[in-house]
Amino acid sequence: MMTIKKAFAAAIVSMVMVVSVTPVTAFASEGQALSVAAGQEQVLGGWSLVTNNKTSMMSETYSNRINEVLKESGANFQIIDIVATQIVSGMNYMYLAYGTYGDSTVPAYYFVTVYENTAGIDSLIGITPIDVTAVQTAAPHGTGSLGGWTVKGSGKAGMLPDQDAQASFDAINKGDVVYNPVALLATQVVSGINYKALCKGSDKNLYVVTWYKDLQGNASFTAAECVNIGAYSGI
């Protein structure tokens, strides 16, 4: 016959076993991602990084430069586009890249800066991650030459890899400044979808544009943040 003490111990063991095999369910708030679509990596804040951007057709010179200097860096990057240049004693080149770097195994977006000296020799200056939830911003300059940086590259209409994102982007891209997408950075599932894209403005500044598409497919503009290119240069 089981004693009271043994019965109590058995009950405790049974409770522990039930807890250990019961799955934990996470409850997402409206501002958190409810799912991660194909071609995306989940990140903090409910934003999911988009991984399947089209690589722009950079010139052979730009492409060779970045590929050569990254050989010994340990980076595993897809180079999406060149986004800016800066005349110094020689020239600085900034690229947008996606992948992993250093000890991190989690893919992210990076700005990569390469310096070409007056003898034509290239060297790696900086590899700076982009936090899509907290873009470092600056006031737009009409010339796009903030801190001597000039926006470059092939940002153009139709570059977004997601057709729904492209259609909703086209619907909001009708202001005084026209935004030419370089890459779709991230999406966020709410009651509808929020999108963020890196874009080149017709005013020759670099922007992260955020917009929203509701459940009925209606799109609305949220914000255009002018990127402080110098803050990401690694200089």
C-alpha cells in the first residue's frame, strides 16, 4: 500500500513530466511578426530581413574592387549594389551587402567601405551593420553630397523582389521626391504588412523608405529617413 509520502512524491514527478513535454506557445502582439515568409530572416522587433534581393548590374570595376578586398576579410556577403562614393585623397566607395561577418552566424545587411588610394590600390576601411529598426539619419541635402558623399549606383523602378511589395511601393511613390529602390530590407506582419526599402531619391540622397499595406491591399506612406552615410562609413 502506497504511503502518503510516496503518493505525494509520485504526484510531483507526474506534474514535472507533464510540464516538460508541454510545448511553450508564444503570443505575438500586433506589432510582432506572426510569420516569416520565404526568403526572409526573423529579426528583433518583429521585422524580418528580406534575403532575395536582385543584385544590381554594377560595372566590372566596382564588382572587382569589392570582391578583391573582401577575399581575406572572413565575410560571406552577397554584394547588392554600390550606393555612394566620396572624393578624398583618392576615393572611398560604399557598397550594400547582405550576409554574415566576423563571429556572427546570423545574416544581416551591411555597408562596406573600400578606399582606393592615389596609386590605385584598394583597401577595406569598414564593415558596418545596418539596424533596420534604428537607421542613423541626417537632414537631406539637395545635392546628395552629405559629408562629401555622393549617392551612386543603379537604384531604379522594379527592383523589389516581392511583387506585392513592388505594387504597394509604386502606389505610394508619388511625392515630390521619387524613390528608386536598391533593396527591400525588411517586412513586418501587423494588421497588414509594413515594408522598409533602401532607395535612392530623385533629390540624390539615400533613404530608407517605410510604407504600409493594409488587409484590403491599400498602401500608405509612413516615412522616408535620409541615411547618414558618414555614420556607416567606418571612417
